[in-house]
Amino acid sequence: MSEWVKWLLLGLLSVVFGVIVLGAPVVASMAITTLTGFLLIISGVLQFIAAFSAEGTGNRFLGWIMGLILAFLGWSFLAHPLAGILTLATVVLILLAAGGLVRIILTFQMRGTQFFWPTLFSGIVSLGLAIYVWSTPGATVAILGILLGVEMLVNGFGLIFLSMHIKGGGRTHA
């Protein structure tokens, strides 16, 4: 199988899964929370074990505490998935709002440049998304799945375009 076909198939697969995820974003949010819970537990256990080889009593104690906190947080996500979804969605909301506000503020240093309007638009969209997620309870539990689905679609189309580029011999057209 040629290289471009592999990229094309991977891209198509990503698009298909993106559509599936967007069809059930709350289920996808639940899956993300469950995976995050397992990864936090694994990280906590590894952190706890690694702390045994840390130099100094303070570092060892801090490593144990951090390991226990990570493992507890992971267990909490698994034991209470809706609370985990809300926690992760709140983190996403805070990141969207903070990123949007920072871009809007920094945009005013770009007045008179070609980057002013696109950067301002980007900041307003991020802030608008944060406000939408904050004000729409249903969006809160679905936002993780929606973001994953959109990412899979964008990634899939990017891989499809990459495969076409490879198929064409990697030539650029000016």
C-alpha cells in the first residue's frame, strides 16, 4: 500500500470518528473523563513509586503527596464521572475565557497592522465560546465531546489534504 493511501485512510477514519463523536458528544465527554481518570491514577501510582528514589526527605514526602493527590483525583473522575466532566469543562471554559481576554487585550498593541482584526476576532470568538458554555448547562457536559469531534474532523481533513499532496509528488504550485 502506498504512503499516500495510508494517510488518506487515516484521514477518512478520523473524519468518520469525528462525525460519530459529534453525534454523541455527551458520550464522548464521558469517555474523555474516564480516560483522564485512568491516566491520573496511573500517573499518581508512578509518581508515588518514583518518590521512593527522590533525594531528601522533603522531596520524597512531596512526591508521595502528589502521587496520592493524582491517584485520588483519578479515582474521583471514575467514581463521579459527571462531576469529572463538569470539572474538565470548567477548565476548558477558564482556558477559553483567559485566552480570549488575553488576545483581546494584546490586540490593541497591534493597531494598524494586518494582524489586528484576525487576532481581535479570534479573541472575541474564544470569549464568546466561554460565555456560551457558561450560560448553557447542556453545553457544559457536551463541550469536551464537541471539541474532540471538531478536532478529529479538522485533523482528518488535514490528513486527507496531506495524502493528496503526497500523491501529487509533493509539488508546490505558486
